[in-house]
Amino acid sequence: MSRRPNPPPTRSERAQIGRRRFLRSAATFAAASLLPIARGFAEAGPSPPMRAAAARRWVLGEFTPSTLGVDAQLAEMDFFIRAAAPFRGQRIHVVSETIPTHVYEQRFLARAFHEITGIRVQHDLLHEGELVERIQQQTRNGRNLYDAYVNDTDFVGTHTRSDAVVPLSDWMAGDGAPVTLPTLDLDDFIGLPFATGPDGKLYQLPDQQFANLYWFRYDWFQREDLKRAFQDRYGYPLGVPVNWQAYEDIADFFTNRVRELGGRRVYGHMDYGKVDPSLGWRFTDAWLAMAGVGDPGLPNGVPVDEWGIRARGCHPVGSAVARGGATNSPAAVYALRKYLDWLQEYAPPEARGMDFSDAGPVPARGDIAQQVFWYTAFTPAMIKPGAAVMGPDGSAKWRVAPSPHGVYWEDGMKLGYQDCGAWTLFASTPLARRRAAWLYAQFCTCKTVSLKKTLVGLTPIRQSDLASEAMTEAAPRLGGLVEFYRSPARMAWTPTGLNVPDYPKLAQLWWTRIGKAVRGEQSPQQVLDELARAQDKTLARITAAGTLARCEPRLNEREDPKDWLARPGAPKPQRAESSERGRTVDYETLLSAWRAGRVGPV
């Protein structure tokens, strides 16, 4: 009887195999590395009483609740006290974006770390654009601006192609072994696939995660009068939209049919349209994937990803349809056109002048019925006491659910974006400073502090925290966020992936060109044709510069776009939209699907 050969492992499977091998070797190496250091600790006697007392004060006070018992928390703190001994009195400099999670780290964890270890931390908070510029500066000139960065794993394709960043897998098995927390428990982190390279190595340590999900007013969707009116007009139930047609119908219903609730003007859509860098994120953060631009494959489409970039192996080969990419494909034009139409027709007029930071908290005002693309980093704004979208008993009037998808979307594709800010170490950082910074990075992510940090910033990173009783108790006021993160659905929400070889250079191409469409200066097709050309030129320049250590772009020769559109997969030929009927699902049915281990009911 003939037997078919086993198929080669997928990229994700290779990463998992590589990580398991690393963990085995790292454990052996670390045990050997730590033996003389542990002897040194034993000879040095117990931890300084002042630092042990500080650790106990923080554990019994601020660092509750935790998934660890007090003794286990104090054991983790004892490791930090002892491992930090060579660096006491030193000051380290780290940087992250300005979101509530990092504000908490700056105000509380940096102070706690200093009191417990004796290492001072200057934790700077910068807007993403400035943070990216600092990373570029340190990469270009090798000058140590910061000892560690919390930057998005959107950079994984950049970091894995450069020798500027220290692979954490190598670090924890080598120079970083003496200062690596024995209870770090990498397998507990839910975002490791996003920070893993094609070589199976881990390049960044997740510090916070948040997704962009569908947000809606659950209380309005449950009103019998609104349900009857929607059913009568559109012919199907008011519920969580599965596809973009249903989202558009609901937007039209609330904006143009309902118009007022409780004497207040209401809108069926919210977004932002200010021409600044965050307009680019609005699109590179999976909007094209939600429309169905790329190919199936998680965490990113293979061979065409959600930026419309085709790769052959690890080498990007083109963005334009003429090179096998999909950045200017019919699906991408459809995605941009829907964004423009909905912003113009269904959102509050002021939305067109807002950026990412302005728009995120707007649904908390109480006049928005739904938002197709809402970042859960803004959840703290939703649950403030007295917010219009919170009930008097502290329960949420709103819910989050999977975002609806466009007509080009297929099963097996990613369904949205998940930001994963992660600690990154640069080779240009002197060894002693890198070790001290690595201790702080682990302090900010260890089990002693991670649950409390999650409850403050609502950006979970650990499976154990998500499974905790504290998260179960918090769930009613978080509108389905806990249920989403406990479900397999979260795996379909992923950051930018490995096809993007230089995130800073390519990301900056998007916002100025999308801005031309927002201002009505060019049609969606013209804008995306220009973007695809610019992206391909940049890919070629990256290769010509010779700055990448591996997996450089190798552009395909241009062909007739019709030839590529006739082939299976992305880029996809134009599909009819008019025949699509809106589809919705009851929210409770969706929750049941999550509990059963499915991404969604349909």
C-alpha cells in the first residue's frame, strides 16, 4: 500500500518546533550558567532586608491580585533582588508608547523596581511615530539611545532581517541567562507567535496586547422596537454583523432612520479621517485583510499578506498586481472605497478631522451605535464611572465582537489586527545595561505583577491571567473583552507579519497617499496604484542599500495584471457586491460558539 509523504511543516509549526528546541537547550544552559551565580548569592547571604521589606510591601499592596500565592511572588522578587546586585545604583533608560498600560509601568512599576532592586529606571512615553524614529536612529548609527524598547511586533519582519536586534532566544541561552527569571514561563504568553521569526527564534517579549474589534451598543440592539423596525426594513434580524453589507445596513438604520434616541442625535458608524500618520495605521492594521485582500494563512496570509505584499519563501517579491501583489487589487480598492463611503455617510461630521487618539474614546459619549474597527486599548475610557455607556450597576451597555468581513474574505484568513507591544533589546546596548534592562522588562511581565497590570490597562499577555478568577469577576463590565481573549477567536487577530521587511520605511508611505483619497484629490484606484508603485520602489531600494542581513526583497518582473488576476488566490479578480445580502448573528449565539472553541458561528 503506497503512503504519501508527510507535508512539510508550516511556518507556524516550524516556529513552534524551533521554540521547543530552544527551551530545552536554554534550560540546560541556564542551569549551568546560574550555578556559580547562585553560589555567589549563597555566599553573599540573604537579600538586603530593606529590599526584601520593599518587595513584601509591594506584593501585599499594589501587586494584588496575582495568579501566584504570596510566597511565590516573594520568591520572584527575591530573584530580582539578587540578580540586580551587580547593577545597584545604575540608571537605565527605556521607552514605550503612551497608552494606559505603559503609564502604569512608568508610574508604578519603575518605582517598585527601583525600591526592590536598587536600579533606577527612566521610562519615557512617546507617541508611536517618535518611538519609531528613535528605533531607526539607534539602528542607523549604533548609538545607544535606549537600553530597551517596547515596540510593536509589527517590526518582526524588520528585526529578523537585521543584526541590530538581539534574538531573545539566543540572549536567554547566552549572555542573558544569569539574569533570566526562572519562572518567566514563556509558554504562558499568548503573543509569542507574533514575535517569532522564520528561524523559530523569539525576537521580542510581549508586554501588552490589544485587538481592534467590532464595538456596538448591546442595549440598543436588544430593544424590541428597534429590532422590529430593522427587521421590517432590511428583512433580517438586527444583530452582530457578519459581513460588511450588514454593517452598512445597520449604519444606515441608526444614522438615517433612527436618528435620535433619548433626544440625542445618534450615528451608526464611527471612524477617523485626519491626514496624519495614524491614518496609515488605520489601513495597515488589517483593514485590507478584513476586506479579503490577501490569502488565507495565520498569523498572516501566505503568500500574499494583509499589506498586499507577496513573498516567495522569506523574500518579498512585490506589492503591485503586476508583480503578484494585491495592494492595488480590486479587493483593496473595495476596502478603501467602503472606508470613504462610511466615513462620509454614517459617521459624525467631526470624525473626519480626528486621528486615532481623538476617535478611540468617542463611543463613550453615548451617541454611537457601532464601530467596525475599534481598538480595545480604549476600553479604560469606556468603563469610567459615570460614562454614558455604563449602567448604574457597573455593567457595560456595550459589547465587543469579531469585526465583519468584506466580500473577498475567505475562511482561514486573519479577521483583524492585534497590537502586541513587546520588549526589544538592541545589540548596540552595552552588555551590563542590557542585562539591567532585561531585568526590568521581565519585572513588567512577570506573574507577580502581570494580572494587576492587565486589570489596569486591559491589555492581557498571559493565559494564566485570562483564566483567573479576577478576570471572571471583571468580565461583566468589560463588554465581552474577557470572553474574546479566552476564545480561539483571538488567534485570527494578528499584527503585521514577516512579509514587511522594513516597517518604518513602508508604513510611512500609506498615510500621505490615503490622505489624497480622504481629501478627494484622487480616486481609490489612483491612490492604490500610486501606493503599490511606491511600495515596490521602496522594496527595491531596501535591497539596493544592502543593509539587510538576510531575506532581502527580490522583486518579480512586471506582467500583465490580468494574468495574475486569472490565477488562484490573491490578487483576486473583481467580485460582485450587489448580490451580497446582510448577515447577522445573535450575540449570545456568538458567545456559545466561543465557548465551544470556534472562532464564530458562521
